Amino acid sequence: MIIGGFQKFSLIDYPGKISCIVFTQGCNFRCPYCHNPELIPFTPLVKIKEETILSFLEKRKGKIDAVVITGGEPTMQQDLLKFIQKIKEMGYLIKLDTNGSNPEMLEIIINHSLVDYIAMDIKAPLEKYKEVTHSVISPERIKRSIRMIMNSNIKYEFRTTVVKSQLTKEDIISIGKLVEGAELYVLQKFIPSKTLDPNFLDEKTYSDREFKDLQRKLEGFVCKCLVR
């Protein structure tokens, strides 16, 4: 595992649980609004040893409920499965954050019940993926991951970071239709604190009133829609 960051405590990243967060290094997307740009290259600025995290978890049994594995894009890590298994053997719940670009890895994880919660970022309507992520990704791979997650017995959420210049209201409704029937869809307000593209520090998102209207419309497609 190439690990570029580690947060020892969080009350908000795993719903209803006390967790720590492992940040994997490297991502195949280049979203200009990315708030973890230092985690995009596959060569880390600071590499954290896997053993350091496992030792920490061994000592924190009973005090922490869960481990969140995020990135970067965790499914790009060749030894992700072994890392997850080591954590599961300690008795921790595991939440995986993913961009859904690697359905083959997701299939293994789901079929073997290796995680307890999956959060998949949906960047845009399928036809705008290349434009928003600045990457070459088959929309069918994203669609496959969505269906796989929805048909699993694992708790999940889909979520979209909303940058007004990139996603129209119609785009957001299209995403809602893409995940129709989903248990939970989350709209994340873009906060320009740190971005891959410095120009996006001046970008805006929609008003609270507009988010409320979008939330109401999206609840016609999904079981529950939240705004964060």
C-alpha cells in the first residue's frame, strides 16, 4: 500500500461511528476542484508505513469503531485487498471511498464482503465524465460500479461535489436518474479551500435555497437525498 496520509480520529467520515482515515496515494482522475491534490501523484510527498497504521489500530481496539480508506483512489492499490483483510481481522468496520473507475476490484470486495460501507463519488452525468474528470474513462465502467453497489448487501451512498460552473441543475437531476432507486444520494457543497487547479479557488456552488430545491426534486428518484 502506498499511503500518503493518516488521520487518527474522525466523527464524521463513517456515519454513526468513530473512525480513523487512511489516505491512499495516487488517483487516475484529475478533477480540477480536488481538495486533496497532493494525493493525486503516485509518488507521495510523505510515505506512511503500513505497519505504523496497523500498530496504531492494534492499540486502539475498543476505542475506534471503523477505518475509512480513501484517497487518491484506493482501488488503484495492488495490495488493497490484503490491507483490508488485515484490518478486518482486528474486528474493525471498514468504509471504502471510491470513484467507481475500477469495477473489477469492487466486484471482488463486494463478493467477499470485505467492507461494511461504500461511498462512491459520481462526478457528473456519464456523457460529461471526460470533461469533468480530465481523464479517459469508459462511462460503462462507472455505470457498472453503480449497479454493482446498488445490488450488493453492503451499506452505501453515492455523492457528488457540486461546482456550479461544471454541473448545471439539469446535470444533477440526470445523476439522480442514473442512481434511481438508490438508498442515499448526497450533494456536497464545493468549498474552495484547496484545489488541484488554482483557478477553481474562485469557483462557486449553488445557494442553500437552490440546494433545497434540488434535494426535493432528487427525492423523486432516490430514497433519501442529503446536502452536506
